[in-house]
Amino acid sequence: MNTEKGAADTEIEISRGSLSDLEDAPLTPETPNFAPRRARQRSKRRWLSNESPLWKWYSFVMSICTFTLIGVILYVKRDTSLACEPAEVKMTIPRYPHPAETWNQGKLITRKYYRDTRYMTLDKSMDYLWQDHVHMATGNIRLPDGKGNTTLKSISMYHQLHCLAKMRLTLQQAREGVDIGVGWRDDAHWPHCFDYLRSSILCFADGTLESVSLQPGPTTGTAVRVIDGGLETRYCRDSKPLEELVRHYGPNSHYGEPGNPFEVPDGS
């Protein structure tokens, strides 16, 4: 009996509470009907603290990455700047005398090239400077064999001078309107000289590094910048022993003279 009465009293209290809640609830839209919900609390990320054992590894890895990135940037920047600058020339050619000349280094002499305008013209007034070389008046020698016989030889230095003189003569003829031909089938001489002088220059292989100099221009009062090879000191073979050789053994035979066994081949 008491239990049923207690349950009834409880239901009455609940109903009264519900009614009182409805009575307290406002009907105007300005005020919310229900109490606002609590704002959702977002969980904050927790960074590694200095006391964390992982912090040391994290700092170490990040330091390596940072220094690596800085090094790559500096290296790329350095390569870009070097690409804009002229590359430094590293000399691989040894200074003269060349090692190939050390066996006769005592016979080498120093010399400089000087401008000699007498040799820089086709004017016939200067033909006398080339006359001996044109006719090969010097440079051919006859060497005795000790049995009363002699062998005709030509010294290369004089042969080269002869070729240069012959080419000068050919230019003079071409300037005067003479048909000098175009190759060795037309003329056996000057085409041979082109090839012979080329081979002689390559044989000597002079590695002297020549500089730019200021020289008089073609008209009076002018100057031009040229590389004429006159500034550098040269290490040359001495030509005096060859001159002595000609003086002792030369009949100074003419090049291509009839009856001379040392003749110029024809161009056929």
C-alpha cells in the first residue's frame, strides 16, 4: 500500500516538474528555448618537449637537412657564377727549351723577331734580297764519301728559304698577269713549296705563346693591333754551323741545273 502511494507521489512530482518547465520556457524567438551547448573542445597538438627523448633525434635530422640544403644552394650558385666568368687557362705546354731539345740545349740561342719591311713587299727593288734563294745558290752541298766520290745534298733550312723565295716570285708573276696555274699538275714547283713549308712548320712545332702588339697601320699616322710575334724571346737553333757546312762543302750548285742529278720533277 505504501509502495503504491510512493509511486503515485513520484508521478505527480514529475508531472509538476514538466509543467513548471513549460511555464518557465519563453515563447518569444529572441531568447533560445534551451540552454546553449558547450563548445566542443578541440584537442591541441602536443609538440615534442625538450625533455622528450625523440627531440634530440628530431633536432639532429632537421639540422642535417638544413645544412645539406644550404650546401646545395651555395654549390649551384657557385657553378652559375663560374659559368659567367672566363675559365682560367692552365698551361700544359712546358716553357722552352722544349724537353725534346734538351739534348742540344747548349746549341740553342735566344732571338727575337723584328719587323723588316724590306721582306714585306713584292716590289722588284727588293729582289736582290731573294735572288740567291730563288736560284738555290746556297744550301746545296756535295759531301765526299772518302773514295773520291761526292753525294749531292740539300740543307733543309736553305730549301725552305728557296721555297719562300719561289712563292714570292710566283706572286709577282700572277700580279703581272701570268697564269701561274692552280695546282701541282700545272706547276710542279710552287705547289710543292706550299706543302713543304707546311710540313716544315709542323715539324718544328714552335709552342711560343705570342701576344698582341701595336704596329704601324697601312696609312701614315695610323696603328693596328696585330700578333706579329715580335715581343717574345725565341729559343732557336743556331744557323752558323749550317753556313759553315755550305762554305766547306758547297759548289753552290744551281737548283735544277741541266746535268745536275738533283732536278725538279715535272708536273705530269
